Amino acid sequence: MAKGLLIVLSGPSGVGKGTVCNELRARMPKLVYSVSATTRHPRLGEENGVNYFFKSREQFMEMIEKDQLLEYAEYVGNYYGTPRDFVEETLESGRDIILEIEVQGALKVKEKFPEGVFVFLLPPSLDELKDRIQGRGTENQATIDHRMSVAADEMRLLEQYDYAVVNDEIDHACRRIEAIITAEHCKVRKPADI
């Protein structure tokens, strides 16, 4: 049985990764969604085990010590990580899995899974990104300014990704990502030792 595809979707905070992933899940029911662990507090409407596994800092550190995370990163004072076993078991079973993770984490995954498909989700503009972050109403101005500074740094790493998709409209962004997944399944893969 062929291994599944590992699709990694990342981009700056506020670009719409969660919204795009939720829409992709509705359109592609066979696509497995990897749930990340985090130490940040849940936002309104988020559920433990559905959107994230919400962990205390102590619980997260224990996961690191036991090598239970494929990757982890600290972002704006909180830790985020991808549980290792679930991803590896999904790929071995031949199913595709999508990881919605921060840029730092995506680059760590690329070191371990260079054959993965890495998609960078971009905002239409930095002004639009700032409006989206402010529209959440969950961060103070200092945090928003910090997120914007981090976003500019992250966008400089675009060349390390396989694809870039502008999230100007959810439907368009999802159709582009669906096309990327289809193209990757059609790609002729050469054995690594050739």
C-alpha cells in the first residue's frame, strides 16, 4: 500500500489557516486533519480534541521529554506541537493528512519529512492581515504589533515552501489547495537512491 501524503499548511497568525482547513475538511472528507497540542487558552467556540489539545505548560513539557511530538515551537509565549504517533500511523495506512501549523513548526517537519507537500498561506496584504488579527478582538495592541512583526519575518521564508496560496477568498484558496493535492498524487516519484 502506498503511503499517504503529508500536507503541511502554514502561514502567519491571522491568515486564515484554521478557516481554510475547516473548509477543506468539509470538501475532502477523506483528508485526515491533524490536531495540534498547545499551551494557549481556547478561543470562543474552540473544543479540546477538536481544534487543539489544550495542555498546561507542565503537560506539554512532559510530551517533549517523552518524544511524543513530531515538532514543537514556541510562538508568542505559547507552545504548539504535533503529536507524532497519529501522523505516522495515518501516513502508513495510506491516508492523506493535513497539518495546520506555525511556520517554525513546518520547517522542523520539513527536516524530518522532506517528501511532504509544504503550502504557505499568504494574506492578500499586510493591511488585511492586521485587520483580521484586530477583528478577532482577543489580543491587545502590543500583541498585534508583535504578531505583525513576526508575520513579516515569516513571509521571508516563503522560498522554503513548495507552494504559495493567497487567501483572498476561502473558496479560491481551497480550490488551489485541492488542485495541489491532486497534482501531488499524479506526480511521478523517483526512488530516493536513483
